[in-house]
Amino acid sequence: MLRHLSHPVTPLAQNATLIWCDATGAAAWVDPGADAADLERIAQKQGVHLEKILLTHGHLDHVGATAELAARTGVPVIGPHRDDAFWLDQLPAQAQVFGFPEIPPLAPDQWLDDGDTITLGQTTLQVLHCPGHTPGHVVFHDPQTRLALVGDVLFHGAIGRSDFPRGNGRELIGAITGKLWPLGDDTRFVPGHGPESTFGEERRSNPFVADHVLATGSGETGRGRYY
């Protein structure tokens, strides 16, 4: 069974999330945005062994500690989709704009495509390419525990911004309704920021993508609320 815990990092309170197979202790950090030493200690305290770093997309607050954590632990960096390569190439500029310490460009060990799978112990994660917030954004889904790690695609009560370079509001809405909703209303998700929720709750109450909002054509397709 897949277990998880989130540890907010950076001034944007980005959810760096540790996931692990309960049966084997095989673990991965998803979106380690900062504080590599702290993230390493958290994994050690849980008694798990880190095997991978997984990235949903290339924004600084999600990847800022990736290179340091990979160097400290010797694990591979997997994801996001290749269409986010330009964001990873621009990490030095992103750091300068947001006042972060200097961060070099990042090249993952493996890019991901829609339909790929990632093995973590006895758990197999599905990869869904969900562009819109960024063109190469991916989501990780565990069908067994009905858990999704959605990065900045969807939040409790909000959706990701689509006004960044190569963002696309219509693609974002399409990814949410076409890729996430079919996973089931009872699927719980960990967003890139803020509290967890379920897809069913967001279909009922999210002011951007609730079913009744989209049915009336009043949903926001340009800019979400956060990040």
C-alpha cells in the first residue's frame, strides 16, 4: 500500500511529498522544492529508503532542491514531460526573479510521457500528461490507494495559473475534466500547495471547474488563483 506525507517548503508553502510502499519501504520524494537536508532527514526518520525523485513540472518551487537531494542520496530524477525542459533550463533566471539562492539548470535522468508507469516497491504509479499550467506537467496516480499527486493542476477550491509562458487555460480545463475526473470522485489528491481534497469535492464546489460551473459556461479558462 502506498503511504505519503507532505512537508511544505519555500515561502510559497509548496507540498514536497514523500511517498513510499508500506510493504517494502521503497520511497520517492515528489517535487522537492527546497531544504534538501531536511527532506533527507524526514525520509530517514520514516525508516524508508529513497529510490527516486519525481517531478510534476519545472517551476522553481517544485524542483529547487532536486539537484542537491539527488547528489546527497544518489537517486535518479524522473520527470516531468520533456515539454518542460525550457523551464528546467531557466532555473537560474527563475531563482533570480523570485529571490532564491542561485540554482543551476536541471536535466532529469528520465523524461515521462502519458501512459508511462513508475514502480515503487509493490506499487505501480500511472503517469498522466496534464498540460495547461505548464506544457510538460504530469500527474502521478496510484489506482490501488486511489491517490493522485497533481502538482499545480488542481487545488482545493482553485486551479493552477495558466498565464505563465506556454500555459494554456483550455488545455488545463481539459486535463482536469478529461484526465483527473475519470479517476473517480473518491480519489484523494495531494496538490502542489494547500490542503488535500477529493475529485468529487472539487466537482461539487470548485468555483473554477465544478460540474455546475462548467455546465453554464462560466468557468475560468484563463487564469487560476494560485502559483
